[in-house]
Amino acid sequence: MLRQDYIELCSALLAGNTVTVESRIAGDDFDFDRFRAFTNLHQLSGYLYLLVKGSPLEDLLPQAYLEQLGERYALQRKRCNDILKEAAIIHDTFSAAHVPVLFLKGPFVAQQFYGDIHQRSYMDIDILIHREDLSAADMLLKEAGFKRLSMVLISNGAMTRFTHTYDYHKRIAGPDLPVHRQYLPLDLHWRLRSHFSFRLDYETIWRQHKDCRLGGRAFPVLSAEYALVMNLLGLFFDVELGTIRLKSFFDLYKMLDALDPVMDWDAFLSRRSEENISGIVLNVIDLMLVVLECRSRFPRVASLVRKNRRYIRLADTADKYRLLERSRSALYNRRWAHALYQAPVLHSMMWTLASLPFRVACHDRNLSRVMKRM
């Protein structure tokens, strides 16, 4: 569960609000170990360390707690460097084979919106290819040392109709480390996200891509607008599935920091309407503005939400927080999500059921192990 009191404290730390932070941690009963476990779970400890270190907030926090955050940041930096090294190998491998690829999320979002690849926690690599290049991309990833974990149910054609990614991993360290640090996961995307009602224009997505210079290379990445769209869709699906982490809200916050002053939000929403995702976009932005209490920081996008209030599914703040109750709200979250797809609810539910075996084949590790023994 995303505890509301911890969310409010994280929001105050993000905003540099010393008065609120001091009031939240006042008293001997505040449990810093529990709060650290919360920020570790939501992959925020390293970034909070950077926010606090050298700021007026530093004097409010125990030294032992700051040292623990610093340890998480050191691990975060190492993981970032490992990922960038492997991303460079993939970049060179795909370039040599003339297979177009876009790098998503991870260090590229960190560089674009945080200003430094080490400021954001990430554990994997995400790349986007053209769907017709799937077989070639699979071969190239294996050449680069990656192993596909996803199973293919019926055919690649059937899988790509109902899913948006295959999972891979590569061993990058010895067995002396925990398993999750021995391997580097990779998601091979042919879509940003998959639903039968979506009408994303992939010709535009590829045409508008930008270059992000890291480590002496120009990595092709999504435009800022489509990086935002991908974040919004990812947040939406995580809320629907009850797997949301607070880090995704922080990412959206940092994106809006850069884009709110310059984006033509009415035109942005119009483009999302053509893609059949405008309701999703509005509701996810509204949820973030409420959860991080930051309407005043982003007045232009907050104005967009107000003007389109009739499309906001949940009006009450308590109902919005209920979406974040990871362990208890699966049906509630799915009802919220199905109401936002621009398709009849029955059709959406039928598509979800039809796609379930393919999504399980993609992401269920136990199923993959069983099928490989058969």
C-alpha cells in the first residue's frame, strides 16, 4: 500500500518544503527505518539523498538515516553505469546491422528530465523496434548476450497482437551478489503499450525521435512529448494492475517541470484524443496532481484538467488514494481503468480476457520454466 503520510512526506521533500518535512517527522515516534523501507520499495532513496544532501533539509534528518540513503545512492550509481555500458553495446550492435532502435526510459529519461543519469533509479533497459524487425532484433540481442525469457504462444504474430514487449535478461555479475543484481533485464518493445482501442501513430513517434548524447554516443530516444505519453500510459497500467510505485509519479513530476511552461496543452490533449487515450491522460495527470499536492506548481496543466473536469472519473480525493492501495483494490482499479478506455466496457473486458494467455506467456517466469522443460 502507498501510505498517504509517507507520500505526503516524499512530496514535501521533493518540493523542498522544510516546514512540512519538520512537522511530519517531529516527535520520537517517527520510524525512519520504516520510511526508508518505503522509499527503497518505491526506488526513491537514491534520489531523496540527492534532494536532501547539502540542502536545509539535511539538518532535519538523522545522520544514520542519511548514510543509509547514501548507500542506496551508491548502488544506484553503479547500476546506472552498468546499464549505460550495456546500452552502448546494444546501440552499436543494432547500428551495425542497420536495425532501427529507440531507447526508452532509464538513463535517457533521467538525462532528459532529471539532468543526470545517476539521479533516477532504474533496473533495466527498454528499447523500441519496428514490429517487422522483431526476428532480427531477437537475433541481435542474443548476439549481445541476452536470453529471451518470454515464451511465444502460437506465433510472433499472435503475441504482437495482444502484447507489447518480450522480456530478456543478461548476466552481468557473479553469483556473490543477490540474484536481482546478477542479471540485467531488458524489455524489447514493438509498441509503447498495447490495447485494441489505442491508435498511437508510430510513424509520427519514429519521425519525431530525438538524440540523447551519453557516453560519447547519440542514442535515439523518444521526443519529450512521447516520453511523457509513455510515462502516462505506464502509470495508468500500473494503477490498473495495482503495481504502482511512487517513482512513476516523481518521473511525471520531473517531466511536467520541464514541459508545463512550454507545452500547448490543448493541442497535446487534441493529439491524445486522436489516439483514443485522452481520458487516460487526463485522469492520470489529475491523480498525480492530487497525490503529490502540486497543482500550484503546474498551473497550466492543472488548468487543462479543470477545463475537462467532466472527464475525470473520480472526484473525491479519498477515492483517488484508494487506487493506490496495492493489496486490496484490484477490482476497484480495474473498474476505474475500463471506464477510461475509449471503447465499450464489455469489449474491453473481452479483450483483456483474450489477451491474458499471451500476456502470461510474456511475463510469467514460472510458466516459462515449465514450458522449457516440456
